[in-house]
Amino acid sequence: MTQTPRSPQVGIIMGSDSDLPVMQQAADILAELAVPYELTIVSAHRTPKRLYDYAQTAVERGLRIIIAGAGGAAHLPGMVAAITPLPVIGVPVKTKALSGLDSLLSIVQMPAGVPVATVAIDGAKNAGLLAAQILGSADPQIREAIARYKRDLESVVIVKAAQLEQPDP
Ligand SMILES: Nc1c(C(=O)O)ncn1[C@@H]1O[C@H](COP(=O)(O)O)[C@@H](O)[C@H]1O
């Protein structure tokens, strides 16, 4: 399991290593914001016992939020949410056959009582940001890192707008 040095607060899981190019974006933004995370592969379909153990021990291992990404018949986020009391953010991973609409609908259409906060198809970066924002609501250091990130985002757009508005020499 890939881990940052401090005890992880966010668990990032995915159904297959083929999801890694997408799910790595959640890890990257958490690293940028200095939020400790762990990252591994867990599948409701292929490793049901591992899924149960992961979700069942998440709280005692110190996790505060779980980001779960999967493609196709993406049952992983919902099954994790069924087992753990922690908030779960679902990432629908784009598929070849149905462009990720299958993943999106599998994750977003949860029955009442078992929510999964679902981001856009391949929206792993936003999943990481959302996890940091949830943690930041009770952690001033993370909140400040998010505020800094937003200021940077704004500056980039302002600079681009200024370049665009400049008359041709
Ligand atoms: N949707 C799930 C689950 C699950 O929901 O438990 N486990 C694997 N998968 C998905 O199957 C797709 C194809 O997997 P492979 O590339 O390994 O064949 C992946 O996007 C994975 O998330």
C-alpha cells in the first residue's frame, strides 16, 4: 500500500490497477495540500473479503474519509459506504464501452440512507479536493492550504485574461 509519512486521513481505493492513471490525480492533489493519504486496490467483485476488512477497519486505522474509484458496474464505492460510517466520495472511471456513464450511474444512484458523494466521470482531482475541504472544515492548516490553492487558481485565470485582453503590438 502506498502511504504518505504521517498517519493517513484519506483512504484512496480503486477497483483495479487500470484505474490508477485517473485515481493518482486524487493522490497528487492531496499531496500538494499536505493531506496524508493511503492508496491501494480493493474490489467488491474480485476481493470481497478484502473490501469488507478495509471498510470495517477504516475508522480504527485513523482514516476520516474514503475516496473510491471504479469503472463499469462500479459497486465498490456503494459497498464501502454500506460498511463504514465514514464519508465516501465516489469517482466514476471512464469506460471504453459506455464512456463512464455506466460507472456514473452505478455510483450516483444510491438508495436513501447510504450516500456516496459522487464527482464527475474521471473527476479524481475534485474528489481529492473535496476530501481536503471536508477535513479542512475542522483543520485550520488544511483550510489554509485550500484557500491558498483557490487564490492560485484565481491568479492563473487573471493572468490569462490580462494576456488575452492585451491589444496586439
Ligand atoms: N467496478 C469494479 C469493481 C467493483 O466495483 O468492485 N472492481 C473492479 N471494477 C472495475 O472493473 C474495471 C475493469 O478492470 P480491469 O481493467 O482490471 O479489467 C475497472 O475500471 C475497475 O474499477
